[in-house]
Amino acid sequence: MKKILTSLVLLLGTCAAVPAALADVSISVSIAPPPLPFYVQPVVPGENFLWMPGYWAYDGEDFFWVPGTWVLAPQSGYLWTPGYWGWRHGRYHWRPGYWGPFVGFYGGVYYGYGYYGSGYMGGRWDGDRFYYNQAVNNVNVTYVHNTYNETITNVTVNRVSYNGGQGGIVAQPQERDLRAERERFRGATDEQVKHERGARTQRELRMSVNGGKPPIAATPRSGAFTDRDAQPARDDAAERHDGRQRDQVAPAAPSRPQEPARKERGARDRPAPVAEPQERERGKPDQQQPPQQPREPGQQQKPKQPREAGQQQKPKQPREPGQQQRGSGEPAQQQHQQTEPEQRQREQPREQPREADQPQREGAGQDREPGPPARKPKHPNSKDRDKDSAPGETTP
């Protein structure tokens, strides 16, 4: 009797250790499972690895996320049919996944990466080698050469994780799906069971903790929850759910040539260099002076106008040889450029004597016609004597 009780205890302990989602054990809940998170598929680690998409499992207390991962098939030629939640008799029942030569019905759930609700478009077997659809899977062709490229179209992205019920997916199994289920070979492998068991122990993968956004949504290998290539859940579909979206739907990323444009904008926003104190007295340092132009012979120079505060002084223009200087303001242009206080002090005393000499300078350098001989100055009283003397009478 004791042996029988001991055997029953061991059997019950073994059943409790195996997660119900992958085992052939019926499990149901009254609340709907959370939506599927979006994530990026890790690179396939090697040949003949098949993708097992992530899913929400239930342990009797809370939903927890089982990250998608790459696993080895139990034998060549077998494909994985994912499990799904289905509405029946007023509750959500879990239908576990299985291996077989064909992919069966998985509730029409959009798991991504080849599992778009019906069948599998991520690859196919050719003998003992598995060929990956490069338009769907994340494959490094440097290490994995058995690939092909087949574009997938007419696929609707849906995050609902269950079939039937309120808000669930409306899909029914087809004849080929029923045949695949009848020809099923076996359930989950030990590798898959250990992967789900490890996810159950990760507190951050529970729905009550992560709020439907698990920090570990996919791993490069089973159980590699701390691997650096593990991928977190993304915020929305803009982060790309699978390789098909990255290649077909994703908008073009900004190209590298935009980098110089940002540098040019930064150069324009850079402040102008500060001028030296001597240059700031003469005018604004960033204002360029107009080029100096020669003046034609005979062209008169415009009189200088008073300059406003802060206004830049125009450069002095050369004067042709022999050209006369006019205007009382001309000497101010012959001097070097000065500040306004110095210029005003020097212009005032020089204008008066130069105005007196103006007639003499204007006649300088010109040829004069010979005039009448110079007359001797008269006596100071010559006017009075001329009035008193008679015509023809000379004065002594």
C-alpha cells in the first residue's frame, strides 16, 4: 500500500512539473488572453532550426509570456503547428501545439514570421535540409546558405491571441488542417517544455507585472533569457512584427546622406566670430566694405556727409593727377579714417584758413594771359586832389 501511494505522489509531481500549455492537459480560463506583443525575430543560430512563435500561457494564477525561440525539429521533414486559445462552452481552452509533416489549424492567430493564420510560409524541407524564406525570417546568409526569397502578400496583421468568443478571431479549420491534425506525430519536445518551464519562473514575464509588454519577447535559443540577442516587446506595429513587414511594408529608413545636412545647419547656427576692439570702433565686423573703384578724370568728388553712429565709413578713393580739390570737407578725406570725435575736432580749425586760400589754390598751376602793366598805388589823398584839379591839370 505504501508503494502504491509513493508511486501516485511521484506521478502527480511529474505532471505538475510539466507546463499545461505544451502538455496534453486540458486547461481553460474565463478571461480572454492578452493581445500578442510585437517583437523582432532573432537571427537563426544555424541550419535546421525552426521558429516556434511566442504565446501566452496560464499557470492557474496568471498569464505569462513564453518567448518565441529557435528549436530543432525532432526529425527531418517535420513542421511545428503552434498552439492557440479557443472559445468553447463559455470558456477559453488551450489547444497545445504539435509536430507533424504538415502544419495544421492554429485558430487563425497571426503569430508572424511565416505563421499568418493558416499554414506556414517561413520555409520548407528539401531532403534532410531546411530552406528558409529570406523574405520572412531573419537569416544571416554568411553562415546559412540554404535560403530562398518568396514575397508574401494579402496578409492582415492582427494582435488577437484567441479564436472565437467576444472580439476573437473568426476562423474555421479546413480539410487540410483536419488531415494534418490526424497525422500528427508527437507533441512538444523536451527542449520546448524546458523553455516554457523557464519562462514560468521569470517574474517579469507575467502579465500582472509587464502589463502585456514582456521585456523578453524572443530569444535566439530555447532558455536563453539573458542572452544579449534576446529581443524585448515593441510599442506598436511600427517596430515591425516580422521579416515580411520589415521588407514589404516598412517605410524607407532615413539615408546616410542626411548627416552632412545636419552639419550644415549646425554651421549656420554657429555664432559669428567676435571682432577685435579696434574693428568694432570703425564699424560692424560682419559688414563688408564695397570694392574701391577708380574715378574718371574730371569727375568731381562728392562732399562728405556726416556719418551716423555705427555706420561704416566708405574707403577713400584715389584722385587723378591734376584734379582740383573742392569743398571744405575735402581735407577730411585725405586723412586716415578716424573716429567721429577726432574728425570733428580737426575739421573745424582747418576749414577757415583753407577757405581764405581757396582762390589762390584754384588759380595755381594754370596759365594766365598777360594783362596790362601793374599800376602804382595812388597817394592816400589822390581822390581829393583829382576832384579839385582842373581837367588836363596834373597833380604833383
